[in-house]
Amino acid sequence: MWLFWLYEILGLIGVIVVVILFCRWRKISLWAFIKRNYKWIALAIASVWLLIVILCWHHLFDATYCYFRGKSMKANTKYSIFLGECQIETPRGSYVPIEKSRALPNGNHHDDDTDDYFGN
């Protein structure tokens, strides 16, 4: 989720830099330009933010789904935008993909020597 907000902040900075460069190129006062065109600048910022939301829609949906799945399981979860998967915290603090986990993190704790899958 932090990557989405980074994109949003970078988009805002990008619009501001474009406005500043345009004012320097046309040799116009920045504050006078903003005062005359504040609606267009606000529309540009809103469209850049909307474009970023549309581009990140899949990851935003998956992150929200992962959050509520973790709440329903009463477990700590996080969505990895790089791996594209929801991860659940194990009792030792590491994160594993939630689809590949076999038990809840606060379930029965066995010795490290036993393997429930193979019955050892």
C-alpha cells in the first residue's frame, strides 16, 4: 500500500513541476498563473490521481481483500505488491503466502522435528 501512496505523491510532484516549468518557459509569475488557472490545475491533479488509481486498481483490490481476510482469521497479513500475493505471519514472525499455509498462525504448536504433511 505504501507504494500506491508513493505513486500518488510522485504524481502530485510531477504536476507541480510541470506547472513551474511552464511558468518559467512562458515567463509568467507562478502565483498569477495559479490564481488564473486554479480550476485547471486542480483538474490536472485529480486526473493524475485517478489515472494512478486506475493503473493500481488490481493491487488495491487485492490489498483490501488481504486485509479483511487477515481480520477474519485474527492474524497479521500483508499484501506484497512485488510478489502479487497475500502473506500471513507465522508464529516465528516470517511471512508465507496465505494460499500455501496449512494452519492458522496461532494454532497448535508442534516440535520442529515433526512434519504433519508427511506424518513423521
